[in-house]
Amino acid sequence: MRSGFGRWVLQHRGARVGLIAGLLPLPLTGVLSAAIVVTVAVAKGWREAVFDAVAAMLVLAIVTAIAGGMWSQIAISGVSTWSVAILLGTVTGVYGSLTLALQALLVIALVGLVVFLLVVGDTIGFWEGVLSNFAEQMSELGMQFSEPDALLQLAPTMSGLVGASVVSSSMIALIIGAWWASGSGGPAFRQMFVQIRLGYVLGAVAVLAGVGTFFLPGETAGNALLVLSVGFVFQGLAVVHWLVSARGLPWVVLVPVYLPFFMGASISVMALFLLASVGFVDNWYNLRRAGSNVR
């Protein structure tokens, strides 16, 4: 699929613009829209990716005008999703590094948390209002929460949850896009993926954030740690894939690693915690020893 779809989408601009535009508003497919933009940015550069994104935006504008939809929401979604995809794809294509792209993404996310705090001020009150409105909208649709107050308890960590969600979806799009591009002019994907590492600076920030959750007021430190934990999850996955490659194990042994993500929220959270722990340990003690062959 890598060389086939990646080559095809890079050779057919009209089709890829249609896919970029068509996949963005659909449920669960916005990541694939961003992944195609990443593919173009990695293999052809940021100018081609910007051209495709602008063309896709024009397509969406025309379709939305005809259908009478909410253009402002689609425009905001497109600009935010595709601009991040272009940035990450360009960094990966120019420097041949998923590590640098992930580091840049995490720095942007952390800066975003700080800016959001400075602009909003009372972030807990802000998210309580958002969650209350959400509960009311669900109630109007006939969906009642058994414990509405439990939903409001998420308010202190909502900034971190939203940031972690953005980082996760952006990284998934980057990984898929870099994978597609690797067979069509982009850098080798496998080598980039197994070398993912946050580095000592972000590792130190994570340690400080962890300590800050015990001694600093508010939830800023905890939200920052939540965002950084996503980066360690991807580093943990890189360690696991490196181990499989270095040992020459069949790919089927990776099934137990990804299967928990389809087995419910509690099991998924446990799997994410374990992967983040592996990534954090590797960041300081290098579980991937130099000199081992990666196939």
C-alpha cells in the first residue's frame, strides 16, 4: 500500500485534492486528509502541499456554499489541520527525521497550553462552561449522562486532554503520510520511525512537570505532562518496533501491542501508560543499543 497508494496520490493532483477536501469533514477521516497533505509535503515540498491545501479549501467553499453548511467551522478545521500537516511534513522531508517533527509538535503544543492559559485565565471555568453546554446538547438529543457532575470533573484536565488529542492525531497523520511518501521520493520510513526520541530537553521538561503536579497550584503542570506523555507513547512504540526489527521477529508479534487499543477505554489507558513508561525509560537509558542491526 505504501508505494502503490503513495505513488498514485502523488501522480494525480486532482484526485488527491478531492480526497484532501472530501475526507476532512467526515467522521474519523480527517487524519487521512492530513496524512495526504503530509505525503505531498514530504515528497514534493511545502509549496506543492500549500497549493493542494488551498485548492481543497476552494472545493470545500464551493460545496459548502451549495449545501448551505457552516463554512466557518470547516475553514477553521481545514486551516488548523492542514497547516500543522504541512509543517510536520516539511520538517520530515527536509531533515529526514520524525524525531525533529515530533519535538517541534510538542513544543508548539506546550506553547499553546501557555497561551491558552494567558488568554483565558480561568481555564477550569471555561471548560466547565463548554462541558455544561455539551451535556445540554446531548440531553436535547435524548442522550442523558448518568452522572452529569462526573463530566464536569474533567474540566481541570481538559486543556491537557485536548492538547494530547491534537498531538496524537497529528502524529498519526505524520506517520501515515511519511509511510506513504517513503516509496515515492520521501526518506526511508522504517529507519526514521525506530529512531524516534524526545531527547533530554523535553525529557527534563516532563520531569519538571511531573514534580510540579505535586507542588505547583493549578493543573498547568499536569496538563503539560499529559501532552508530553503522548510523545513518550510514540517513543515507546518506536522501541517495540526496533526490538522486533533488531531481533528479526515476525510482524505478528506486534499484534498484542496494538490490540489493547480496541479493547475498551480502561485497557487502552493501561497500554498507553506502559508504552509511555517504556518511552520515558528509553529516553534516559537508551534501550536501543547502538550497533544493533535494524532490518
